[in-house]
Amino acid sequence: MTSPPVPRPASAFDLATLAALFASAYEGYPLPVHMDEAILGMMVECYDESLADSVVLEVDGLPAALALLAVRPPHGWVGGMGVVAAHRRRGLGRVVMQALIERARARGLSELWLEVLEMNEAAHALYRSLGFRDVRAVDVWSLPAAEVATGLTLEAGAEPGGPLLEPEPWQRSAGTRARFAQRPPGVEHLRLSLEGLEGAITWRGAGEARALLDARGGGDAAWWARALAQALLVHEARTLRLLNVASGGVLAEAARLAGGTRDTGQFEMCLTLTTD
């Protein structure tokens, strides 16, 4: 007979065990998920995931589900949640999420955020039933370099100021950028000048790939389509990943105009934990 699930802090397990559990919990996920000890260590460090506040459910003495809580008071973020295949359809997703929500409340957090794939209807329904609300739809795009770079001036500089083009998700927020800056290959801040307009970006990566962390200033979507694609070419890179940019926003439309590929879409969701 299967025993009731027992919640334990993720800090009771080593990173290798947690990485293997994460990979098992995402087996059969709508999109492939690669996880190993190094990737999980990066997530813990750069996303401020608190293993002491994260939850592992054990069933019959073995790990069966996990939910990871990242903490930047007063906000928290769900850095991953899943149930191993042998224990699915038994309500463990709800149990582990309820435990995580209680940990977030105990930390005094005011809000808990997450993203869920638009195709993952079961998880979306679960989060709604737990009180999360849809905040916005976001997209993941891959943008190619332009074949010809003309008229763009690039200059490296300090981290840009001024308003962002759109709110950033946890994975690209200021706290994450500060962590990334301390890990090779670091981050790069660039000022862009094109057609008499000035913009600024922060990105990360080396070799053929870059990942956009933020964008400020500049012009409309057509301007950004040219600027980003040409910036890649100048840096001898082939692709730029735009993670969780607002659906229908300037960056998503720029990626479309530049011939990019929409890899997937997600819903950004939030649970209010306090009434103050």
C-alpha cells in the first residue's frame, strides 16, 4: 500500500539527486527539458532558488515530486514543478504546490510568480485552481542574424538606464542579470544607433548564440528587427534567443519581422499571498 506523501526541504538532497529528480519529473513534458547538476547549480545561483524553501515529496521513501522556490523579497517565483511519471494523476502536483505556497507565505512573500506553457492545459488549470491569475501571455523566439549589416553603430558601455521596453520575467530581471554578470561569459551592454535613434541592450552568450536580457529606448518593432539582427551579425553570432517577451509586444513583433521563429508561448501567472 502506498504511504501518504511526505514533504521534505529540497536542501535535504544533494544537487545530483535533485537534478535527476527534476529530469524525471519533466519526462514527457511538451518541450524537451535537459537538466543536470551543472544546470541546476546555475539555476540555484542565478535565479536565487532557495533549496531550504523548496519542496520534495517522498512516497514510500523515494522522491516523487518537487517544486522549487526562488526568493527575492517581497516576491517569489516557481523555478520548476513536476511529478515523476509513476506517480502522476494522483494529485501530487497539487500537494507539492500547496506545500510550496505555504513556504512562500512563511517567508513573508507578497506574490508568487510562475510561467506555464500554453499547451500544458492540465498545469494551467491546476494553477488557476490554486488561486494564480493570468497576468500576460509571453513568447519565446529565436531571431537570426541579418545577411547584410548597414547603418548600425554599436558601442559597449555600462548597464543602460531608462525605461524597459516591457516588464522582464524572473529569468531576465535585474537580480538575475547581476548574477549572470559574475558567471562566464558574463553579460555585455551595448548602445545601438540606427537611423538617428538610440537604443540599448544587455545580452549574454558567446560563439554563435546570444540571449537577450533587456532592451531599452530605440524605435518601433521594425527598427528593433533591424537593430537586433544586425547586432548579431556584427558580433559574428547566428541566433538571438528572446525568452518570455510579451506576446504582440515590440520585441515579439521585431522577431517576427526579422524572420524569427516562435518556439513556444507561455502564460505568466501570479498568486497574491498577502492582503496588505
